[in-house]
Amino acid sequence: MPVLDTAFELARARRARVVFPEIEDPRVAEACDTLRREGLAEPLAPADPTEAHVEALIAARGMKEAIARRMLAKPLFRAAAMVAAGDADAMVAGVEFPTRRVIEAASICIGLAEGVSTPSSFFVMLFPDGREIIFADCGANVAPDAEELADIARASAASAQALMGFAKVALLSFSTGTSGAGNSVETVRTAANATGFLGPIQGDAALNPAIAARKGVDGGDANVLIFPSLDAGNIAYKLCQELAGAQALGPHLQGFRRPVCDLSRGASATDIVAATAVTIALDK
């Protein structure tokens, strides 16, 4: 089943409470009307701070009560605290707030999932020929080291499993196998060895079985592509949009205890609806 169909089906079944800290933005307001009307989610505005929200921040970060209360004066932190306290199931933000602020609020209030030390992001790329591929990380980590790259790969595999039912992960490089050398290749190689995923591998070998066979690697059918840097990932997804007509859903944040979506600041109401459905589908 296509990713969006799966996401919408799961969203209707779960009818999650999703908090939107930018709910007054016209695009977000329109998306919330659609989500409510089509039974995809229960959209929420940031609530007034409660003692439960204060306690959630203190429990998550061990901060002083006065600092927690000051943070809750900001709608983004208030929304994240609602998720942490169980008053909302997910948070969707980013049409006004930059990525770093969304990650900051999620990190402080919600916290990372067990075993994860690196929050990251991914796009679901929907291509005109029907292919659906996860690209990561295209929005958060500028120059991940091997440990961070391994974290990104593991989190992306879990996201693919939730959305697509399977994950075939390829860690990309300008080199396939042992054909090249350099610091970036060794970083990818170390991450691949740590995770057991395929890599280092070039993009064509990761996606084309005939090329993978010629290069002597077991590739060609990846549905998760892990890029070695933010430069590579961001450039790749934007080129796919402009040259191949691909639709980019996201960026979705991953690695947190509860689902969080970081929207593009250029997102339309339709984009927000789709991104929200995908965010709900990622909930375990």
C-alpha cells in the first residue's frame, strides 16, 4: 500500500490528539479544519500551562521550577510539554519556527527515545514512477560523525518499517565497497559496520540492481537512503523535487520519545495534512 494511503488509514484509526503551536497561521488553520472534518486527527491549540506541564519539564530535564515556567510562556514549549505530559499524542510545527527551535523544544520537553543520542530528520520522497524512498538526514545534522550517522540510519530504518512495512537501508558515499578512500568514506564505512546496513555505496548501486551487480555488491533495492552530510541530503531531495517532480513529505523528526514533525516553512495546507498523517503513523 502506498505510504500516504497507509498513513491516512492509520491516522483515521488512531484519531490522535495533535498539538499545533502555530495554529493561528492560515495554512495550519486550514489543515486543522481538514484533519478534523476527515477524521484524521483531533487538532489542538497550545493549552494554558498546568502543573502537569511544569512537572513534565522538571522530570525530563531536572530544571528548576522557575525556568520551566518561563519556558512554558512560549507556545512551542507549551505544545511540546503537552505531549510530554500526555495531553497530546504528537506535535506538528515549523511553518514559522526554524528547525533548530522545534528540535530544541522537543529535546528539552519530550526527550530522546531509549538508545538514541542523535535526533534527526527524514523526508518521504514520492516519485512520479511510484517509488517511495526515505531520505535522511536532510534537515538537522550538518556533518554527522560515524556514531551519529549510525543513529540516523537506525532511526530511519524504524521509520521505514512503520510507514512501509520494511526497511532496506543504504549508507551513501562517493565510493562503493572498497573502491575509494577518504575521511567521509571511512565515516560511512564505520557507521555501516556498526549497524549492519549496506555501505558505503554509491547512489546508483543502491537503487539499480544491475549496477549493484556490476560493482559486486548486494544492493539495488534500497528504500532508505542515508546521506553522509546535510549538504548531500538537502541538495539531493531538492534536486529530486525540481528535476524529477518528486513530492517531499516532511521533514519529519525522528529519535524522540513521542512523534514530532518539523514542517517546511513553505508548506501548504495540503502538505500539513499529509505530514500530520505521516507523523501519526510513526507512533508506535
